Amino acid sequence: MRFFLTLSSFVVSVLAASRTTAPSGAITVGSGGKFTTIQAAINSLSTTSTTAQSLFILAGTYNEQVIIPARKAVLSIYGYTKDTTSYTGNVVNIQHSSSLLSGAANDQATGTVQNNAASTKFYNINIKNTYGKGSQAIALAAYGDQQGYYGVGLYGYQDTLLANTGNQVYAKCYIEGAVDFIFGQHARIWIDSSAIAVSASGGAITANGRATADDVSYYVINKSTVAGTSSSVTSGSVYLGRPWTQYARVCFQNTSLGAIINKAGWEVWSTSEARTGNVLFEEYNNSGTGASGTRASFATKRSTALSISTLLGSTYTSWVDTTYLG
């Protein structure tokens, strides 16, 4: 047994890798870097070039709102870290406080990072909307196909992650919120090997806005964990999702669900408007206290797991960093 533990520790240490220097060709941001703000670095990039580009962000907290416009080239944004395999060692933080109540023009405009570019990858960066309770306040607004987030931390309260268009992957990430904090209308997203953290009682994790039967939107949470951030999040007080619109489609599979999850699993939109007539709220092979109980009448139990290729297509390996998948 002692040998096994030692060997296990060795394997973990081998797998863990650092990224403390800029990859070749990357533009540096931060103290000692080429730019002091992330937005200035983004603004320096060509939106018409087809040559891959990258940024390397040095350790620190960046108090700014970052808007990435649509562009033609692949863009990779790396955060300084001593452990690329997880969000737990992240030391790069982008934070901003904005909400509808504080004057933002619309929900998307509250986003700390607004990513409108296809073919982008984020690594080991925390993105935070620090507004807190009381209004919609997005950490990440993701509008674009083939977006990947790896070892990324997303922090907010209501509407933390707006996954709105295109195919997107979130792997080995941390997503924190309390109300409808994974939401959007048209995206297909695959959340893998990630921690979904609920910071308050009484809300739903997902609010999918698929409005028609032919919309491609589908949220799949695979091989992840769902738990409260503290003991103040009470048992049975949280739901896996509710339908923003009539054809909402969400699946939790192979995921550990903590006791905070209500036995019904899923809830209606509101007492006056259920919106459950055409939803597809699915579960497969989940574990933990929150996986048991009599589910809502509009919930579905799958007989097999969904595959990432079914969701994102057989060519997903051409743009997904598969080393982060569980």
C-alpha cells in the first residue's frame, strides 16, 4: 500500500506541468510584459490575418473588461501557472463588476470577458464578475464556434456563464454561481471533468434557452461534480436546471451530485409559466446523494451516455484539446 501511494504521487507529479514562460511567439501581458492590460494586447492583434496568434498573461489580477472581436485566426490565451492540469493553481485573474442594475446596456454587456471569436482557447485563467447577488452579471459571454476553455475558473452569482452560440468545450474547469449560472440559447456545450459549485440555496444551475425543436442547442455535463461552496447551501435546495424556453435541452451524466440537489432534480420556469411541455432534461449514471429521488415528471432517464462526438461532431478532435478530457 505504501508503494502504491508513493507511485500514485509520482504519477500525479509527472502529469502536472507548469507554464511559467511565454510559448514561442506569444505576446506577453502584465508586469514586465509588452502590454499592461489584456484588452490592449487583444487590440494589437489583426482580425483579418489567418496566422495563429497567442497571448501569455503573467501572474496578477487584471481589473478590466475584455472584449474579443470576431477574427479569422486561431487565438490561444495562456495564463501563467505551475500546474496546467487544473484550475486549482490559477494565479491569473480577470475581474470586473457589472450588472443590468449597475447600468449595463444588456446582459451580454455585463460580461467580464466577452468572446466573440471562433477558434479560441483559454488556459488556466480565472474570470470573475464581482457584482454579486441581485442582478444578472456575467463572467464569460461566449459567442463563437470551436471555443475551448481548459483549467479555467468562472466566478459569478447570477448568469455566470453565457454559452450562447457555436460548439464549445469546458474541461477541468470551475464554474461557480447560484442562479441560472450556465445559460444561453443556441450553443452546444460539453462540460467535462469540471467542478460546478453552487454558492447559495434556492436556484437552478442551468437555464437553457433552446426556443424551437430544430435549434441545435444542447448542454451536456459529463464526469463532473456538483456541490455547494459551503454548508450554508442547504440539502435539497438546488435544481439541475429549469427551462428558459420551451425546448430546453440539458443532460447531466456520469456526474457526482451532492446532497444540495433536490430529489425532483429539475424545476419549472415559474409557478405561473412551467415551460416544460417540450423540454429534454436528461440524466445518466449519476452518483451521490443528489442523484437519488423521484425526479420531476418532465425529466428523462437515458439508457446510454451521450458521446462528445455525437454532440460536437466526429471532427471535434481537430479543435478540442483532448488532453483535458476525462
